[in-house]
Amino acid sequence: MKLDGRRILVTGADGFIGSHLTERLVARGCDVRAFVQYNSFGSWGWLDAAPSSVRQSLDVFAGDIRDPHGVRTAMTGCDVVLHLAALIAIPYSYHSPQTYVETNVLGTLNVVQAARDLGVERVVHTSTSEVYGTARFVPITEAHPLQGQSPYSASKIGADQIALSFHAAFGTPVTVIRPFNTYGPRQSARAVIPTVISQIAAGADQIRLGAVHPTRDFTFVSDTARAFEALAECDAAVGQVVNAGSGFEISIGDTARTIIELMGREVTIVTDEQRLRPEASEVERLWADSGLMQSLTGWAPEYGGGDGFRRGLAETIAWFGDPANLGRYSPDRYVL
């Protein structure tokens, strides 16, 4: 199927990846309804900073993914649902695990139940590479065992299985996209790359990090957004779980050192104990095999490999270099 001419609902449209995806769909000329989290300020999250041409093109629905009635209302009349709404901060999942079950598992149930009842043509549900836990083999394919090493990852495993069960039991046209460590402009400072950049940009001569030895497969946000589009349009992906990663593995420490080099600063790295995960909860290694994605859709990362990673970091650093953007962050404060 093609997205052109379809009515598309993006849940979590106010967030990091969701706002980039929403803008991309609007630029393409799609008819987009943006599901944003209700708040008393009337804020649309990152969509508030979108160009006026984007904001004026959107049908914005403010609600709560945990409310089945609101979810059904938002989905009524939509052909495609790109479901990104979730709680994603791992440290906060240690603090308030029940909220992760309510938002991620029950929220996903609300989406697929409404999709089944309303006859939605396609649901793309967002997973995460965290569901794999520490890699038992690399690169990680979709056949890798699932390991819930944090309440967050456990809730996403549950959400993924709820979505897939509706395809198996009822034929609901669900695809699960499993992005690896997306980064780029607008990402929360709870993630390592914006944490490093924002601290340096604010003038710090020391940056505070947790464990620096784990490795990650960082994927630039525009590549992740393109992957959502590609899977939404791929009939052969229905009922499947599909990885989307850059195929490049780098440690947290080397990532920080690359950022320091690109920003041209003399900075030291210090360990902040409160940023360390419990030992058995730390995911030591993530490295994606995106072969299935490429074979199904032809998608490939435009920011792949070491050179692509440096280009993506440079674009992210430039975005944080705008005082208006940096001013949205609190680099001196640890964000759960």
C-alpha cells in the first residue's frame, strides 16, 4: 500500500521521533492526525517548534494513550496508525514501573483493539532494541532472544507481543518496527548523546556519565523516520518484527570522545553514580542486523558507518548550538 491519499494517525507525534516523522509525512503531502499528550498548557510538544506550514496542516488530537475511548476517537476515520506513544526513559522505569505497563502495554492494547474494531488498514507499532538485552550474538537479528533487563524493556516486550497477538488471533495488519538507539535534534537529555552535547555546549569542562563501556548502534533520526514510512508501505512486512539500525557499533565512551573532538573542547569524563544502571540491568552490547528491513523495503541508513555517525553527530551538535534549542534543556540537572 502507499501512504499517499491515506489518513494517517501518528501517536506520540509530540515526541522526539514522532515529531520528525510527522513533519516528514506532512512534507510528503500526507493527511496527518497528530495524537499528542494532553496537558493544561495546550502544548503540542516538539510540534510547537515546527514550521507554521506544518502546524497548519495538522489535525491535532490531545489525549492520553491509556484512555481507550480517546484512542478510539482519535483513530476513527484513519487508514494507517503509526504508534510511537510510549514511556521510554529507562531510569524512570526503575522508579515507577507500573506507569510503564499502563502506558506501553495497555496503551498498545488500546491501539490494536481499536484498529481491529475500526478496520484500520495498517498499524506500525514501535518496539526498541532494548528488548534484546545484552547481545548473545552480533549482529542482532530479529531471531535474537528477548530479555527484559529493565521494567522499560519488559513493558516493551509485553507491548510487542500484544500487537503481534492481534495479528495472529484476528488478522489485524500489524508490523513491529524495532529501532536501535535513535539520536538527533530534539532528543531528550536523558539519552547519552544529548547529555554530552548539552553539557559541553553549556560550558562544562567535565561531563557526567554513567557506564562508558557498553556499545550501541546509534541510528540518526531521519533514517528511523524513513524506516517507519518504508514499513508502513510494505505489505510483506505485515505480521513481522523488523530491525532498523545503522549497522555500526561504538562504545558510549568513544561516542563521548567523538563528540568532544567534533566540538573542539578540552573536556574530561567523570562517572556519576546516579547514572549507573543496576549491574544486571545494564545492556552491554547492541549492534543491529537490518538485513530483513533492507530485503523487504530497500531501506538503508543514509547515516550508516563511522562517517555517517560523525555526520549525524555534527548535525545534532549544530542544532544544540542554537541558543533557543539549548535553552530548552537543563544540562546541570540529571534527567531520569
